[in-house]
Amino acid sequence: MLFKSTRRIRRIIESKMKNPDSVLLGRIRDELWTSHNIPLTYSLSTMGNDRPLISSDVRMLAIKNNVRQLMQSDLSGLRCLDLGCLEGGISFEMAREGMDVIGVEGQDSNYRKCKAIEEYFGLPNLHFLHADVKELSKQSLGTFDVILCCGILYHLDNPFSFIEKLHEMCTDFGMMFLDTHFAPDRTSLKACKFRESLSDIETFEYDARVYNGRWFHEFDDKGSPEKAGIWAAVSNYRSFWPTHESLIKTLYHNGFKHILEVFGTFEIEEEYALKAEYSRSYFLVMKESQLL
Ligand SMILES: C[S@@+](CC[C@H](N)C(=O)[O-])C[C@H]1O[C@@H](n2cnc3c(N)ncnc32)[C@H](O)[C@@H]1O
């Protein structure tokens, strides 16, 4: 059963889909959409038939089902932060669940698409911010019940300080969904499709602790981020990927002591093959206070 406020949001979306603003619709359709298939009318969406609508995308379903289960409540009214939100599809979908969502995106061309979605639907609970995620703070944005850190941690040159900041920005009984690559160990490197762009295993010292990982080459240090592509880092030419162990440890050291790794999003043999090829996993993490 949907809460009254969520039903209201759904009604706004349906009415925009039935009676679209043709100018805004044209603007959206003129953009190049690369990943998030957002419904626009009952017959049009940002990516057409190229891929499932964002509402039935497997990762989106994993996010929503797991978040719902862990929050043990209807999501309406909860605050959600979507980091490196690309084309705004995940933010839109969480807003459709009634959450108050802020999506943060650093690249101009992606932000423009997010903003067009914000304007097109005019939802009171969906807003986008053009910013470098490294500059965010609890002081400026407050705290969030749900933080979505999908496809962004591995684009940062200091993932350790970023996790520390996200812990500050998470409410005591909130949670974070983390979808990230991690550095393959020596035996897994051969199977990883990113091996050519990864350094040898190196150490990274943060907060008097030593972590292991590999540097990932984003773009030449004298080049511009735009050249790296619209899914890439915006303010650092290389990113540090912690190993699986270092990732778990830094989450723990920063206070996300309740850590679950998600399995079962795909058929299990396929899931293991994907994990080996992409060296990537989904995690749900919560604060120590959840353990009391
Ligand atoms: C791989 S995409 C992931 C997009 C989306 N979160 C998803 O999982 O579908 C990475 C996104 O993060 C953005 N990004 C990378 N570094 C960023 C930074 N420092 N600040 C803000 N956005 C950033 C990129 O522009 C891109 O949209």
C-alpha cells in the first residue's frame, strides 16, 4: 500500500506523462542518453526500447528491495542522496517512491539532463545539484536516511576520506547502498577487464592506517576530464580502488560497522562471472548504532 504523499507524487508523474510539456520534452529528446531509461510519456522514454525502463532495471530493483527491507518502513518522506547521479534516473525512481531526493552530478552535460528531468516532472521531492561530490558536507546538505553511492567511489582519488564524510552525512539509523569496483588481488587480476588501466597493488595511508589497492587511470594528467567520457571522474586524473579487504576495513574503521554484501541480483553463476570480470560488488552498510 502506498502512503498518501507517495500517491500524490505518482499522480503528478502520471499527469505529466499524459500531458507533457512539448518544449521540455523536445529538449530532453535532443540529449544523448547513455544509461538511464526514464519514462517521459506512455510511449516515449529517454532511451526508447534500447534497455528496460529504470523502474525495472535489475540494479534499481536490488537497490529498492534491499533499502525497503533494511529501513523496515515505507520510504516516503525519507531523505535520499544520490551521488554522481549521471542522468538522474535513480534519483527519479527514488523520488517516485516518495523519498526527498537530492542527486549530485559533476559533469555539465549530465547535470543538464538531470535538470531537464527535474523541470519536466516538477516534483516537489526531486532536486539536482551541480557539484563535485568531494565538496559536499553535512554542514551544507544535512544528513540523509539513504545514501546511494553507485558507480562513483571508484572515480575518486581518496575513497577513504570520502567514506568518512559519507558516514557523517548518514543519519544514525540510516544506510548506504554502495555499488563499486574494488581492486582485484594478484590472482583475480587476469580475469578483470580493467587490468590494463590498473597499477600494481600499492599502499595508501589514511588516518594513520595503511590500506591496499590499485590506481586506476582515468585520463592523462594534463588532459581534460571531458576526454575521459561522461561516466568518468570529473576532478582527478586517477582514482584509487581499494582491495575488497581494504574497502570493508575502511567502511568499518569509519563507523559503518554493519556491512552486508549483496548476492542474488543475477543468476548465481552469472553473478560470479560478472564479479570476476568487473571486480565489482554491491554492499549495504549501516552505522554501529544499528547494532545496539
Ligand atoms: C559511472 S557513472 C555512475 C552513474 C550512476 N550513479 C549510476 O550508477 O548509474 C559516474 C558518474 O559520476 C560522475 N562523477 C564522477 N566524479 C564525480 C565527482 N567528483 N563529483 C560529481 N560527480 C562525479 C560522473 O560524471 C558520472 O555521471
